[in-house]
Amino acid sequence: MDVSPQRSSRRRRHSQDSRSPSPEHDGSERDMRTVFAMQLSAQLRRSDLVDFFSVAGRVRDAQIVSEKGTRRSRGVAYIEFYAAASAAKAVELSGQRLLGVPIIVQPSEAEKNRRSTTKQYTTDGAPIDPLGSVNCLVLVRNLAVDIEPGDLARFFELFGTVEYCRVAPAADITGSRDAAGWAAFAKLEAPMPACQAAERLDGLELLGARLRVRMARRSEQEREQRRIADERAERRATEATAEAAAEAAAAAEQQASAPPSPPAEAATAASPMEVSPAPDAVAPSPAAVTAAVAEMHQVLLLRGMVDPSEETEPNWREELEDDVGGECAKYGRVARVFVDRGPSGDIFVDFADTAAAQQAQQSMAGRWFGGRKIVTELVSSEQYQARLDA
């Protein structure tokens, strides 16, 4: 039987009108239905992710966070379910192996993110530090005036705990000499509140100017990390100078109050048994002292982070050196980062002092990078120099 176009059109309209509209979900409910997975293998595909989490419930969406330029996986992903109960079951999958790597699964509820002291990750592809820490830094541009940091921080406190807020000339914040006016960095305690703040505060009109707010890029994060490290180093140097001056003043005061020493002749007569140094005793040479100091210096070696045979970008070593240097700067001043040019992919981090290398070695041992477990080791400066010269 033929169906006229008019009747067919009426049927399609009736069918569309009779369908119930899809329920709209606010951001808080979506947070309850979403979980985040970390320590994912670099070879993981979206279909693998959906198959793995389908045991917890029906998956609505799954996205693997990757670098915007290279599309290389950052080892984290978010998975949204149709039901909040499925998200709760998914959290129980934490610790299970996916493509041979034990993963971490955490809920994404905003309140838990505010309370969390463990750094997580962003959901919009914002830069994530390749060694596991995340981007919680938000950039604010187009400030009309030099607003007090505390006043600006109040806007961000609506979304979560603010670790610090810094307002400065835009050229200082952005690194561009041509930038005019004022800008700011706000660092929140966790990535989810940071992302929410960047999204909702962008375009806010403040004192007659429309703010431009976004997550800080990797280069901006690294510049801010270097600034903080330099400030800490300067503060430590100032404290050390003040401490040395106080010790010198105390020593001078003690010497001034001490009784006078006996004459040299009396001292010689009073100690006839004093033994003179052997005539053949020789003070160590400057070269020997330098060698001894070099022997004590240790360099941090990171193994297993990358497989050079899997890297396709021409400048991946230079980018990795910059990334590792930015991460390790929080332990102390980094003199140099060197990625071995051979097939091992070993990474050497030469700190200014051995104490910083030891602290970094303890902190980074066993961490994961792109689905690979990092192995740390302290090597001598001679071993490090031998690899540089190879």
C-alpha cells in the first residue's frame, strides 16, 4: 500500500512529538556520574576503556586526555556513566590491571576534589605534567586595575580551596613584553575546581572589564614554577647569610669575653710532650679536594619513563628534558637534565646539591608515567659524565 507524503510527514511529526525529551543534567549530577582513571597505558584505546568500565554499568562517554599538539596520551581519562550507582561501582575497579598496568580510579565529585590533597588531572585537555602532577593553575587576563590578590581569590573560592593568588603586570604573568595591563595566576587545590572556575569566570565583567580566564598552558606553568623555585632559593640564601652573620657575631662575642691566652714561650714550656707534625706531612692539593667533592656529588637517574623506539616527534628529547626539569625544580635547583641519546631512554637530572637529588629520588620512586613505572637511582658524577661523553 502506498503512503502519501502528507500522511508520512504527519506520522514523523507525531512520532517526534511523542518522544520524551532527554533529561538535562546539571554539572553536579554529571560529577556524580563521572570517574577519573589514572596511570593508563600509552597504548590504551577508547574502546578498551569503554569495555573495561562496562562491567560497572552503561558508559555514556569516555575520553582519554592527550597532548593537543602530538595527541600523545597523558595517561589519564574520564568516564561518564548513565547512572551514579555505576560510577560508585567503577571506583571499586581501582587497582585492577588494564593492558597490564594497575590503574587508579577516583570519583569526580567537586566537594571531594576540594578536600583532596592528591593532585589529579583536568578534564578539558589542559596541560598535565608528564610526571603525574596536574595543572591546577588558572590564568586571568584583562584585569582593569591592580586588584588585591585577596579580592580576586574570593571569586575562585566559590569553586574550591585557593592555594595562592598572584596579581602582577601582564608582561610578567604572560611572559610577553607586549602585554599591557594586569593579569593574575590563581592556583587551586585540585583540578576539577580549577577547570570549573576557568570555564565559569571567563567573560565575567569586573570593574568595567571583561575577564579572560583559562587554564594555564605548560610553558606558563613551568615559568611560574621557576619563579617560585627562584624565590625559595633566594629566601634560603638570605636566611643562610643571616644565620652565618649571627654565628660570626656570637663567636666574636665569645672570643672577646674569653681570658687572654698565655705567651707563646709559656705555652711551649707547659707542653713539652707536644708532638710536632711529621716533616713529610703534605696538605691535600686543590685537585684532590675537587676530586673528593665530585665523588660525593650524586646525580638522579630515571629509568623506564620512555621507549625511544615509540617516539615519533623530532624534538621529543628536548621537550621531555624541559618537562622533567620543571617537575624536579620543586626539590631544588636543577643544573641540567639530560636524556640519553641511546636506545635506553635513561634520563639524568643533575641537581645543584646532592640533598635535592636524594629527596627527588625518594619522592619519584615507583611513580607512573604514560603507563610506565619509573625506576630511580642515584649515580656518581663520574658515571653521569661518562654517559654525557658517550
